[in-house]
Amino acid sequence: MSYFGGRVGFNMKKSHLGKPVGLREGNRAGPGTVTRHAVHRNRPAGELYWETKMKKDKETNHTTVGRRFFLGAGAAAGVAGVGGAFGIGSPSRELKAATKSGGLSAEVHPGELDEYYGIFSGGQSGEVRVLGIPSGRELKRIPVFNFDAAYGWGTTNYSKRLLKGKISGDTHHVHLSYSNGTYDGKYSFVNDKAQGRLARIRLDQMVVDAITDIPHSQGTHGIFPSRHKLDGVYCNSEFRTPLPNDGRDMTNPKKYGALHTCVDAKTMKVRWQIEVDGNLDLCATDYDGKYSMACSYNSEGGVTLAEMIAADRDYLIVFNLARIEAAVKAGKGRRIGKSKVPVLDGGKGSPYTLYIPIPKSPHGVNVDPTGRYAVCSGKLSPTVSVVELKKIGEAFEGKIKPRACVVAEPEVGLGPLHTAFDNRGDAYTSIFIDSVVTQWNIADAVAGRNPVKQKLDIHYQIGHINASMSETKDADGNWVVALNKFSKDRFLPVGAFRPENDQLIDISTGRMRLAHDASSHPEPHDAVIVRRDLIRPKKIWDRKDSRFDLERKLAARYGVKLGEESKVVRDGKKVFVFMIGVAPQFSLSEFTVKQGDTVTIVLANNDGVEDLSHGFCMSHHDINFGVSTQEVASVTFKAKKKGVFWYYCPWFCHALHLEMRGRMLVT
Ligand code: CUA
């Protein structure tokens, strides 16, 4: 099968070999011209199956089957259950033994699918990335706090509303939404350390659908969602600042504060904040919805390096969520500046917080899959502190000292940062200074035995670490990913800035074996590895999706049937161009505006086949965005110069993709 036949086979039949669908009359339009598009009429007879299929899928709310449906291997799965297309639900079909000892193969052969999704933060690139695990193949870059021309993130009206003019961010921690202690496949959450924001990604399309500003928070760093249900997302401020930060108290760091913030995961509105002593670093939640917790370094309240690392002990701060919610409900808490969010005082000794002393400048806190222990990594201490969560209730009631919650503190190496878990009771701690991963057994540590089982060299200087399903009760002990800060000699040199090195480690045999190196653009900080059957992406857009509300409103205002009609409407100095794309044509091959007009293009992709994306690039206007199958998007720009400007489709959609274009005439 040829490339085109393979890629757009159905579409070729529909719109190239047959009549272009939906583009039959009046391909030219000026203001006021209406062109009707009867998208489903006059299809070749061969399309009948496809249409029936589409209709069925719409009724059952399932996405359409793709090429794999027609290609032998996937056919049975496709017929058996439309939603479970190409057998993604089948567990561990492709986990393969690589070694005689029964380890796993990191090789994913051509045409095979990965067993896991890796959802990686993109660090200072401001994005989130989706990788296949174990192959390390990059499947998607999800623009979040950054600009992305391919999708038009930062250009479309939808994304501009969320970004509010900002084009950079620093994503560190990416976590998924939970139900009953495991991933529910609905959302991913990611922080922006640079500008104090939290974003939500809807995993059905892997696109951002909400961005929330965290009030009075600088260095919004660790985040973690509730694990019992879709409830809160807890966000830590790493930097202490005056509260409010309006010019007061600048030279008096004693008056600075840091906040632990609860964002409602459903509405993405900020529910409450609580001020702490010291600053906050990584975040975790328990499995019961009782506590959120944060490692806190700089209990000294210093502003220089020497001041911040003076004390031998800092804290794990545990937040008593029931007490906090009750206090907020009772109307307690002050307001800071113009923010309406209630802020409680969670300083040492408050009823809302427990300060558990741990050594020294701790960084990561991770709760094990049994929900019994939180493991805090010392960073400047060679130890990890194992906190038994069921003791926390007694400590809150004053029956035991906070430090009595620490049930083990084994030495694991120099510079421990983060810990991942398998399903066999072992923990895997990233050790930055030693450049190793230390595998150690939690029960051995608690019993006072030497828990260290193996140390594996890492290339080089590991930061975050995670294991397959490690942050859930369904940890499966197959893979560990080590996110390394330096790659040095591991890849071809590319100038002074090098890629990072994400290393994959097979842990399925109970021992660590380095399986794979993968270079990555700077700089993934954290990642989760989730079984593929838990993520259920749609293959095309539903035209009724709320994401298109803005465009729907515009169409309604001007009496246009969105995605069914093409129309150019003038409203004073504003011109609205409603257009449809069906490969290989735009429904309007030209439109005319006046110099100085503000032009809004509303483009609907009316193709029905999966992976048939179009886009819209207006030459010399800094306008470029994509619309995938059945998607609608809009952009607004100024027509500053007189002349002819070609718009074209930047996504390779058809043999006549280059001809998918038209002219804007600016008079
Ligand atoms: Cu549509 Cu290229």
C-alpha cells in the first residue's frame, strides 16, 4: 500500500476520487455570502459502511476505529468492542522476556504498541510530553504554559484565554487524577514553578482545558492530587515572600511566608490556602483523603544559601484536611490582598499541621503503594525517613511526639531525592551525588535490618525517579525510569547544551537492570508511568464538545450553522470568516477584508477519518494553528497591510495538500 493510500485511503475515496465533500458550490465569498455545505450528501456508495460506523460510534459515544480495524491483527478486537479498539485493553500482551533470567525487553517492534504511557513534564520548556514506555518513543508534546505553532497553542482564541499573554512556564510535577487509589484516566495536573500556576490536561484528547493562578505563591513547586477520588490538588510554594507581596516587608524576611494551596480538581478554583513556617518542596497525599503533606526545607527562614542549610533538621509538614476544611467552612481564615481565598495559619503548633522533624533539607516525599508509609528523602542527609502514616492521627491528638511517626531512617547514599516503589515491598531512591539508584526494602528498614539490596550506576546525576504505576495501589514492579540531569558522553555531541538522559530500568526480576537510554529535550523533571488500558483517548473530536463554546457562540451571534455553513460577516471593523476544511480544500478559496480590520477565522475540520488533521497558516501574519478531525478552532488577527495573502493548510493531509489554500485580499 502506498503512503497516501495507507494514510488517507478513505479520504482519497471520499474527496479526491469522488467529488470534494462539502465544497460544491460557491467557493468564493465576500462579506455576506452564504455557502451551504451538505457534508453528508452525494457520497460515493463505498462510503456507506463508514457513515454507518461513524453514526454507531456517535450513539455509543465511542470513537471511531482506525486503519488497524481493517488490518488483520486488530480486526477481532475492533469488532468485539468498538471502544476497546486495537486491543489496548488487553493487559501485558506485549511484555516480553528479554533475558534468560526472565527480564523484560525494552524493544517495541515496528507496528507494535507500547505497554505503558509515560507522562513526562517538560521542565523549562513549559510543556508536558507523552512517551511510549518501554520504547521511549515520543508520542506527543502537549503545550501547556508554552507557545506551540503546530497546534497553535498561544495563537488560538481558546488557548489565549487560558494563557493570558504569558508564553513561558516551568513544568515540574505531573500527576494524574485518581479514583480509589488508582488512575481514573480523566486528567493530568501539572505545575508552573515560574509563574505560580496549575494546569489541567484532559486525557481524552491530551489537551489543556484549565489553567489556574495560585494567589500569592512564588515557586509553585510540588503538587499532588487526592488519591481517594477527584477532590483537591495540593500545591506548594517553594519561595517565601511578603504576604501580600506589594512592596511591604521586603527587607524583613522574618515576615515572609509560604503557602500550601488546595485547588478544586473539578472546578479548578482555589479553595483555601494555609501559611506555613519555612518553605515547601515536594507534595504527596495519603490514600484515604485525610492528609496532604509536604517536605519543608529552610525551616531557618533564610534568604541566602548558607542561611537556608544551617539547621540539621527540617520537617515533613502534614496537613489535617478535615480540620482545615471545617475551619474554612466555619469562616475562619484571613484574606491576603485582593484575593478572596481564605488563608489559615498553619505555623508550628497550629491544629491544622504536624511538623515531623527529619534530616536535612529534605526534598521528595512519596507514599508507598500500600498507603502505610511516606518516604522522605534527605537531600543533604544520606538518609531517607520512613514515616508511618497511621501514627499521624495519634500525633495530631498529642498522644505521641511528631518524631515518633518516623519508624526507620536508613542510609541509602549521598543526596537522596525521590523514591519509587514496586509491588514487592522494595523502594527505589534516586541518589543525586552518588549517581545511583538504591534499591532497598521497606520492611527490612522498619525492622532495623540493612535494607539495601542493590545500587545501580546512573548516567548521570539522577533527579526524579518513578516506577510503573508506582504512585498508585496498583504498582506492578516492571519498570523504573530515571530522569537524569546530565547526559555528557551518552549521546552524539550537539554543542554546549546537551540533551538530558532518561534511563529505563527493568525491575521485573527483583533486581535492577539498565535497559535503555533515551535522550530528551530539556528538561523533564518528573514522570508517571501508567498502564495503557487506564488511558482512553478519543480518536477524533466530538463536534458538540464544550471546547468549541466560544466558536459556537460566535456562530450563533451571526446566524451561522457552525461547521455546516461558510460565511463572511462584517460587524463594524471586525470581520468573521466561518470556514470549513475537508481534504484537500478550504470551503472558501478567497475572502476580502479592509486594511485595519480585525479578522477572526473560525475553522471547522469536517473530515471524519482519524488522523486527518488540517491547519491554517496565514502568510506573514504570525498565524498558524491546527484542527484535527471534527475539531473547531478560531484565531483573531489584524489585517495591517494591503495586498494578497495566501492562507494554506500546514498539516500534510492529502496528495493535494499543497493546493489546500486560498487568498485573503486586503483592500
Ligand atoms: Cu489540509 Cu494539508
